[in-house]
Amino acid sequence: MFAVSQAKQRASQSRWQTLKRHLQHGDVLFRVLTALGALTVFMLIVIIGYELWLNSPLPREKFGWRFLVESEWNPVTQEFGAFPFIFGTLQTSVMALIFAVPVSLGIAIFLAELAPAWLRQPLGFIVELLAAVPSVVYGLWGLFVFIPAFVRPIAELLHTTLGFLPLFTGPVYGPSRLSASLILAIMILPTISAVSRDVLLAIPASQREAALALGATRWEMIWRVLLPYGLSGILGAVILGLGRALGETMAVTMVIGNNLALTASLLHPGYTMASIIANEFAEATYELYIQSLIQIALVLFVVTLVLNSIARVLVWRVARRVPTEVRI
Amino acid sequence: MMWNPAHYQRRKLVNAVMLALCGLATLFAVAPLLWILVYVFQEGGRHLSLQFFTELPTPVGVPGGGVVNAIVGSAIVVGIACALSIPLALVAAMYAAEHPNTPLGVTLRFATDVLSGVPSIVIGIFAYTIIVLPQKQFSAFSGGVALAIIMLPIVLRTTEEMIKLVPRHLREGSLALGASEWKTMLQVTLPAAINGVVTGIMLGVARVAGEAAPMIFTAFGNPFFSTDVNQPIATLPHMIFVYAISPYKDWHAKAWTTALVLVTLVLGLNIVTRLITAWQLKRMGWR
Amino acid sequence: MFKSRMIVTGLLVALVGILVGACASATPAPQPTVTPAVTKVVETKVIEQTKVVEKVVTATPAPATPAPKAGSVLINGAGATFPFPLYSRWFYEYAFVDTTVRFNYQSIGSGGGIAQITAKTVDFGASDAILTADQYAKAPGIQMIPVVAGPIVPIYNIRSDDGKVITDTIKFPRTALADIYLGKIKKWNDPVLAQANPNIKLPNKDIVVVARSDGSGTTFAYTDYLSQVSAEWKEKVGQGTSVKWPTGLGGKGNEGVAGTVSQNDGAIGYVEFAYAKQNRLAYGAVQNKAGEYVLPTVEAVQAAMADFGANMGDKLALSIADAPGKKSWPIASYTYLLIYMDQTDCVKGKKLVEFIKWGLSDAGAKFARELDYVPLPPEVHKVVLDKLSKVTCQGKPL
């Protein structure tokens, strides 16, 4: 009897009530809202890329693809080629990552696993505090303190011992790509290590305990269990660091020497895409000049895209060997 | 297979060496960090006085002066940036964490990584193009927008990763108890991830609080005290930049002192936020 | 436990900071002495090592910027970095003269000033570089107003063969700087330099050339000079706010150039004179068109301005590089304000013109001299005032 009346009730329910029932938990709304948020962020980036594209037609008309491979940047004769900057950006960012990632991981591991309890908080704070130092201060400190005291002697040493390698040729000046790479490495350290530390701390204790119970040494636990588990998060941290390195303007401009010469040498001054924009945008006085600078920003956009794709493919390959619990 | 003593010795050696290297890495890293901090404190501490926090900047040759307008200005601009970017980043991160393999999720992650690589000056120019030019007016609001765009990827990425790291059983337990998805997210998953999320927010705030390049084309700077969102406004990193590139020694000293003020304020903000987070978690019964 | 740990950490860091700061303050730091009773005391000291005459100006304690009256207007300007110290001083002092207006000037560079005034996001611009026909076309009704002039100097950092820093003033013959920057003169003991400096033992070192990497009015003025003394420079490199330097390193801003020069033995660079003087950088004497070696004094720049007089034409723009007079400093330039001859906001327009007149008057010129800028000669002053009287607001006179 009861079942029959219930069935009648259900049949007479209107569509509106069905809809209300679907929405009553708020989940659909939640999903829509978050999707909208994601879409907004995505659209923002598309708009930025589009604006950059829209505001730089002249160099594409005049130079086409040559813009990417020519090395002549001459505002007076109106010849613009972006290759030295692309090379400089790639070289300094990759070198910065090479210096920073192992050290950051070391710090993160130390902070999360090895440091005695009383040391963790202060050390963690100091590392995060480094992120608070303004880029201008890094530039000033780099130029007047770090380069003379540290980078210069190392550069001289590299030059005398390994000077035959194309990577270490050339006269040794103060500001150079090596200085820029080192300063960038210092600047991205806090980002990568703070986030990696949090990633490592968030890994459940059960994973650690399981590894240790199976007889792994501490290092093996970290290397074979924690790092793969946290790979996605750590990669996120590294990419944030890479992003910062690619886009860092102020500090790099002050320590890289701003020289257009095309050598592979780390000890030679160089130039990055962000620096040329910072140096010349305010003074660019005619359309082709301004638009060429905007085109460089667009090229940087694309370079970041390509580097990120490569990183993603690399991780996907490594991740395939990792158990399903981990989401990449 | 029998336990091989030679293998074990090697594993122990590798263990010792790698752990020592980690300690060494920390030392190598903390050293320049402390070096910069000590330098900033040392150079900046010379001229630090109460008047530095309460007076307006003075021109060259006129002694004294302070950066009160820049302190308030930075607070306003960073406040606008946070108000714009944090909600958006959290919402988008929730989507990306919940639906990592959908087309929108993958593209979003990609796009965020690309955005984090855009130089701050380009973002400043972008904000200039879409806000300052149409309004024919430099303003604190445009500065806030530029900083929000810079902050967005940092907060988004970190939040997303932290949410993904919350153990599944917490989420599943909550859902099994009948909580809806959004309740689970807001009252279980997020609080579990909150420390990492706060790290991300703090890193973002620290980064944008120190960005001078975007301010040049948006907030513009202002030697006077102003709280008007639609007028140019002074910010601490911009003042540091202006002081540092000047030809005058006393302005160089002011640059270091302003840097000290900035670093101290961000550190203070960091401490306060962590305190509040810990207190809130305790209130919700997490500790 | 978490909370208390954090409090302890925060306190520790604060304590360390205060300690270090206290230690730092204990070391004597250069502080301007303040004597409340006397208005201005100018002492002249000759510092032996660099033989630079330094004026130490002690001033009364700064009166606090007066609170603006209700309804006061904020006028925004942007442009050249070269006159920034002067403008910021002028605006500060003018706030006492007229309490109903406040001026906000940001030094984003000459090109930036031109771009912003063209886009009308600011009320006035400032530029060291002279506007091109193209720029005039984009900003119809714009007018350049010369305000002050200033010298640019070559700076160097060389140790002689016995390791001692050379503090004497090196003399640069007329085309020497151009040839150095072209890369034709490569060593300090090149015959051209050695001949001009018989009393200095210049070492056999490479010349490390340093230039401005960022676009700037300083570069504009310097390359203007180089183009005028060397036809080869004019043809190969030319003049502009940013050029392709044939050789050398780039430094960002004056401090980048000075920093790079001071860190490289055998380096040469160019900076604004105020910067060289304030930072006690060694600078050289340059041979002018008349064949005389001159130092960059106020009188030398005034002589250069007098050489060209007031024949500026309607545009009021004039290059004073490579002046022909015997006492003239060859590397100098005017700096200009950029305003629209027809203002849209009458209140702002009126205040702006009044301010410019004040800056050019004796009251303003006093501060200019104090900060090592050279005020306009009387004939140019007259021409400028004449032009200012023609500024209108929406068609009607101000």
C-alpha cells in the first residue's frame, strides 16, 4: 500500500522538483563555479597572449621568422633580431635550474626529514624570508657584493682551469651570464624548497613507515618512496621556479652585463628577453621598436610553453613507472 | 636470498653521503640567504628611525623624510591583488585538483605554468594597456590588477598540488558520512591542505610585494600620501628602485632602509598569517 | 606548541635584526649635519685623493610637507631621469609656495615621458631628447620647454702599472672618446692618449668600454656629441636614446655604468655629472672644438649655452653638444618639459604654467645651482617666458 502511494507520488513530481533535488546538495553549483573559475583563469592567459599578438604585427610583417634567428638588434637602423635574447634567457634559466633544483631538494629534504625539531621552524622561515627580498635588492646586492666577492674569483678559476672549453672562454668581467644564473638560482631557491618541503610534509606517514619497515635506509626511503610520491608537487614547484627564472627582470638586468655578443661562454656578459624589454620599453619611441619589444614578450610566452611541454613529457615518462596512487 | 653484507655496507654509505649532502646543500643555500639578510639589516639599519615610518619622502639634499606613503600604498595595492587573485586561484585550483584529466584541467595547468613565466614588466604593460590607457589615469587599482596576475599562478599551482596531496581516505570518509562535495572540499580537504596553501599565498604575497617593474606603468608612484584607489600611489619596491638608481648616497642609504622595512613587513605578515591559521585549525579541532 | 614555537622564532629573528641593526648604527655612517640656527652653510672642501671640490651643504631640518588644502589639485608628470633630483626638490619647495597644488613626477625615462604625454595619461612630460617629426605628429599641440642644462662626463677606473689607482684628470682629445667607443683605440697607452697626457703614466691595459644598456636621454646627448665630433660614428652608429654600441658592456642606469666601471680595471664610461660628483668618480677633461681642454664646470656649460644663444626656433629645441667656444664643455644638453599649448583642464593648466615660471625664476634657479644643474641664460629665459604666455585653455588664454 505504502509503496504504491509512494510510486504515485514520485510519478507526479514535476521536473522542477527533480531539478531542485539535483541541486540541493550544492554540488552541481560547486562544480559549475569551479569550472567557471578555471575558465576565467584560462581566458586571462589567452587574452594576455592575444594582446601580445595583436600589438606586434609590424615586426612579423617586416622580419617574419628571421626575427627569431637574426642577431642584429639595432634601434638606429631599425633592424631587430631576437636570437641573442632567446639564447641568453634559455642559458641563464636552465643553468639557474641546474644550480637550484638539487640544492632546493636538498633543503626540502633536510627541512622535512632530517632537521631536528627545534631547527625546522626557524630555518623554514629564513628560507621563506628569502622570497620576500625584492628583486631590486637582489640586483644591487648581486652587483656590488656577490659578484666581486664570490662570482668573480670562481669565474677566474674556471677560466684558468677549464678555459679551453667553449663554455668558459673569454675575458672575465664582473657581470656575466654565470652571475645572472647564480643570482637567479638564489632567487628561485625559496620557491622550490618551500613548496617541496610542504609537499614532502604532506606525504602520509604510512608511506614512510612502510618503506622503513621493509628495511630501506633513510635515504632510500626518501629517494624511492617520498620523491616519486611527491613528484607532481615537486615538479609544480620546479616549474614555478623556472617561471620565475624566465621572467625575472630587475635582478638579471643589473648583473648580466647587457651585451649582445653571441658566444656560448658562461663567463661573458649576455642579455635576456626580460632585460631588453625592461631596458628599452620606456624609451622605445617609434612603432616598429615598441612592437618588436612586444614581439619578444610573445616569444618568451611561447618559449615558456615549449619548456613546460618538454617538462611535462619528461615527467609523464618517469611517472609511468610509478604506482597508481600517485596522480600526475 | 640471503642478506648480503657488502650490499648493505654500500647502502649505508650511500645513505650517509646523501644525507650529508642534503645538510651541505642547506648550508650552501642558507649562507647567501643570511648574507643578503644581514647586509639588508646592516645597511638598512643605519638610518632606521621612527620618523622613517611616519614621514613623507623628502627630495635630495633635504635630510630626514620617510616612506609612510609607500607603506600604506603597498598595503593597499597588495590588498587589492590578494582580493582579486586569491578567491579566483582557490576556485580554479579546486577545479584542477578535482578534475585533473579533463581537457579544461590539463589546459588550465599548462596555461598557469606559462603565465608564471611571463616577466613582471610585461604584465605591468598589459595592465597599462587594458586599464591605464582607457582611463587615461594611472591608479592604485591598475597596480593591484597587475600584481594579482603575477600572484595568480603561484597561489593556484601550490593550492592545487596541496589539495591533491590530501590523502584520499579523508575525502572518502567525509563523502561516506554524507557530506556534499563542496562541504568536503571546504571543510575537510582545504583545511587539511591549509598549511601548504598558506605557504603558496605567502610566497605569492612576498613576490608581489617586492615587484617594482609593474608598478612603473600602473601605480606610477606618488610622493604624497594617498589612499585613493583611482589615483597614482607609492609602493615600497618602487621607492627602493627610485632611491637605488639615484646619484645620491643618502638616497642609496634610504633604498636599503626601505628594503629593510619591506622585508620586515612581509616577515611580520607571514608570522601573523601562520598564527591565525594555527588558531583557526585548533578551533576547528584539527590539532 | 606550534604557536609558541613561532612566537619564539619571530622574536629571535627580530632580536637578531635589532642587534645587527644596532651594531651597524654604532659604526659611523655619513650623516648630513643639521644646524638649526643657520639657514644654509656652504663649505668647500678639497679632497686630496680625487682632487674634487666638494660642496657640503648643511640645511635646516626639513619642514614637513604641508598638508594640502581641501580641494587641492594633483598634477602628474613623467619623463627624464636626468632632471629628477631637481624636479623633486622643486616640487617639494613649491608645495610651500602654493599650497593648493601638488606635483607628482616619476622618472621613467625620456621616451616614457614622451609616450605618456602623447597618451595623455599625465599632465606634463619631460625629456632630454629632442622630439622627432614623428613624435610631434602623434602629439599635436605639444611644446618643448627648456628648463635647465647639465654636463655629461667620461668616468674611468684605471690602475697604473705599479698597481696604484690613477687619480689625475685624464685629458681626452677631441675624437678620442668616439674612437674609444668605436673600438679603434683599444689600449690606455695608445699614442693618442699618451700624447695628450704626458704627465700620466698610462698603463698598457685594454680599455673596457661601458655604456648605458637602457634607453636614456643621457645616451641621446652623448651620442649626439659623438656624432658631431666623428663622422665615422655618425655613419656607423648614429644618435639615439638607445644605440647599438660597437663594443663593450652595458650597465643599467647611471649606477649600472658606475658599478661596472668601478669593478673593472681599465674601464671607461659616461654618466651625468651630478652622479660622478656625488659618488666621487674620477672623470676626465675633454678637448672641445676650439682645441682647449675643459672641465665640466657650471661656467663651462654656461659658455656652451651662450655659444648657441637663443636661436632655437619655434620649437625651442636646441642641441648644445660640441660647442665652439674656448671655455665650453662639449658634452652638455638641455632638458625639456613637454606641455600641450592648449590645455584641457584650466585649473591644472594655470597651475602648471605658474610653476614653470617659478622654476625658471631666481627662486628656482637657486635650487638648480645647488644641485649642479645650470639654469637658462637670460636670452633663452626670455624666449621661454614669451612662449609660456601663449599657452591657452580650451582656446581661451589662461
